[in-house]
Amino acid sequence: MKKAVVLLSGGIDSSTTAAIAKDEGYEVYAMSFDYNQRHRVELEAAKKVALSLKVKKHLVIKFDLRAIGGSALTSEMEVPKKSQESRVKSQDKESKLLTPNSELSSIPVTYVPARNTIFLSFALGWAEALKAENIFIGANAVDYSGYPDCRPEYLKAFEKMANLATKASVEGKIRFSIKAPLLYLTKAEIIKRGTELGLDYSLTWSCYDPQPAAAGVQSSSAAADKVQSKDKNDNLLTLNSKLITSFVPCGRCDSCIFRAKGFREAGIKDI
């Protein structure tokens, strides 16, 4: 059976991508990252999705991007919040697809410096070790926040680099391919596709700014960040079964709003 490394964050896009890879007959090797992100709850979602899809192996790579910072997801910086109505209206006024000539001045502070390059580099290393030619990523250039490392031009450039920088490719043994099956789909189309494949979206997590579910806990980015950073030496939020039930989505970050918009336009209830 042909092998594929699939980047799996636990969100809608990456989970759907994993389901597509499985449906296409690949033996799926899922890779997730614990980079000390604000929304580490997504790792439990990734674990649940991997189990549901019966992937061959699920590998979680741990490193600390808070040492670098530069993003609301890896620092004390607040995650921007908008009402769903205002976010959808502003999105409707923008071009749906970023091209190389598009202005990227609206890139939000939730952009993590070089994150997809870091993730894909780990995936490439694993793919070379596994002798797997295909790497799947849930990048999307339609209903997304405008991150530059989700554009088709970036993915093509990384694929070219992958085939220049690896022993297996230079020796002619493997030709690496970066596959992004969701690149030109709307969030609604992605959700419909995953539903057709039997993906259980109740297992996924989208929110960038999880809020403590306990009554009386301050509801803010800083509060959620503080709770999630109690044990920096280990997995506070070490993927225990109570993790997701300990937090609730904020409902107002870009990721929450795109999720709500996608389910609404797909005509499917988000459980």
C-alpha cells in the first residue's frame, strides 16, 4: 500500500485532508505538533481523529515556538475577536483567493512565523525515512485568514525545495509531492466532502482561543493562556480525555467564525 504523511492539527481542514488521503487508498502516517500553542486542546482532537480514521501511526512532535513568539498563538498577545456578522461582511468584500500579487497587509496576528515551513520540514523528514512520496496538508486559499504559507505558490516552492534537498530525491529514488486537496474549496465544500467520507466533525477543534469551561474563570486570551501554561515542562494538557471538555470555543476568533460560516453554508449542524 502506498504511504502518505498527513499533517493533522485536529481542525476541520487537516482532519478532512486525512480522511481524503485514507479514501484515496493511502496508508496514513499522521503528524501533529505540540509547539506550546495557545490552543493545545487541538492535540486531543487530533488524537481522536487519528483513532477514528485508524491511521497507521500518529506521531506528535514536541518543540516550543513560544521561545520565538511573534504570534498571538505563541505569546501573551490577545487573539483578535470579531462578531460573526462583521467578519463575514468583511470577508465578502475581499478577494476569495490570494495570488502572488495580492496584498498581504491584512495578515492577522494569529499568523505563526514560518509555521507551515517548520511543519512541512518535519513531515518531509518523516516521509523520506518512510520512503513515502506524498505529503498531505490541509492548506486552503479560499475561506482562510490570509496566511502566506497557505498559498499554492508557496506549496509549489516547498515541493521544489523538497526534491532538491533530500538524499532520496537527489538519488532518483523518490519524487516528493505536496498534496493540498482542499486548496480551492470553500469551508462549506470541505465540510460536505468530509461528511460524505463519514468524518465525525464533533471530534475536531477549531478555536484559537479556548476559554476555561469552569464558571467564574476570567474569559480572556490571557486567562486561557495562563491555564494552558501551568506545566511548561510537560503535558499539562497532556492529552488527557478530559481536555476538550475543560475548554469551550470562544466563538469570535477567525477560526471559530469560519467554522460557523462553513457549517451554516453547508446546511449541516455543527455538533
